[in-house]
Amino acid sequence: MGITDVLCQALQQRSQDLLNAMHLVSTTKSLIQKLRDDGWEPLLASVIAFCEQHEIDIPDMNARYTKGRGRYRRQDEDVTMEHHFKICIFTVAIDFQLQELKSRFCELTTELVILSSTLNPKDAFRLFKIVHICNLVKKYYPQDFTEHEQELLESQLQHYEFDVIKHPDFQNMSTISELCRGLKISGKSNVYFLIDRLIRLVLTLPVSTATTERAFSAVKLLKTRLRNRMEDEFLADNMIVYIEKEIAGNFTMEMIMEEFYSMKNRRQA
């Protein structure tokens, strides 16, 4: 929890810094993996010290682990107490956390966000790098740019670096959407039409600060103590209805019943 807290706090900030957030995802994965590989012995020593300080009985870690309760208890000859705590609890919990992070922040998504950030005009285009932009196009948008256009894009970027980035009208911009509007107003979108196309493609990425913040708020309201056993799929469905309640409010009971009636293998209650 201490390792993931920094990432959770960054994702809940009102002003999202997606580049640093993606870097935090990578460092969080690395730290959790390091905890899995080297963290058991320090954790065990810390727990033993705590138990000794507060006079709590410490189980014999070399003893056989006993499964079940009451008359159904039985010992597993191949599993010690330490093996049970380390492999069946400690490692399993960490593997679940790593799997969750990898499913929500896969390597391709993380790299896509990092490469896309090179187009951001924030801090006078501090992150601008031609090689990263070209890699972004080659890896993620090969169907939107022909081979000839990819070569031409690199030439446009060289002019763009000395023209737009140095232009005083673009120095105070902080978002890609502002940059897109600025290129259109100045007419430079016609000159750098390939860069303008790429910027518009990046703007369609499903990365929304507002949606992220609303999702975190919805979880706090929906995932209550009485609903702590709610399955992920059911929770996700409830969150969609809650977050998009303005749209959901347009549906009537009759519309829902008609939809279910029209579906095969369904019956009305």
C-alpha cells in the first residue's frame, strides 16, 4: 500500500500530469516486483520484531502448515508455515497487484502516452523530440500515414521545430488542444498538415482527466461496506450508469423492458 499510494495520489490530482503519472506506473511496477523478489525476509523480520515487542506469540515457521478447522484439520507434509505465508499469501497478493496494474496500464498504453506527450506545448515545448514523434507514427499510426508521408513528416518536423516552437504566439500554450486551435487560427495547419493530422489523432485518445476523477468518486459512493463483495463486472456496470446518469435518465422502464423482450433467450419478469 505504501508503494502504490504515490501512484494513487497522482492519479487523483485535479490537474493530471499524464507523463509523470505513466512514469509512476513504471516505477510502481518495478518497486512491487522488487518487493516480491527481495521483500519477504525484511517483512518477516519486521513482523517478528513487532510481535516480540508486544508479547505476541510467534508461530514456528518451520512447522507443518495445518489446513481446515476443528476435526477437519489436517497437516500438509510438504508445506511449512513459512511456505504458506510466503508463497500462498505474500506472493499471491503481490502477483494479484502486479496483474491488476498490467491489465489497467499495459506497456503499449504507457508507451503511447509517453510518446504522445512529446507533442505537448507545455513549458515551451520542453518535451519535443522529433525521433519520438516519428516513432509514435511508425508504431501506432502506420495506417494513417503512408511511408512517403512518414518521410515527409520528419522534414515538416524540422521546420516546425524552428517555426512553431520558437514562435511567440505558441509559447504560453499548455495543452495539445490549444496547440491544435493555434495551428488552425494561424494557418500553419495547412503548412504542417501531417503534424496537424497527428495532433488530431492524439486528441482522440481515450485519456480523460474528468472521466478518471469521476470514476474515483463513483467508486467511493458505490463500493460501500455493504457492497464490498461486489464483483468487478457488476461494479463496472453500476459505475457506468452512475457516471453517465444524465444519459441513463433518458431511458424509461418501458424502453428497458422492450429491449429485454427483443433479446433472445430472455423472458420478462
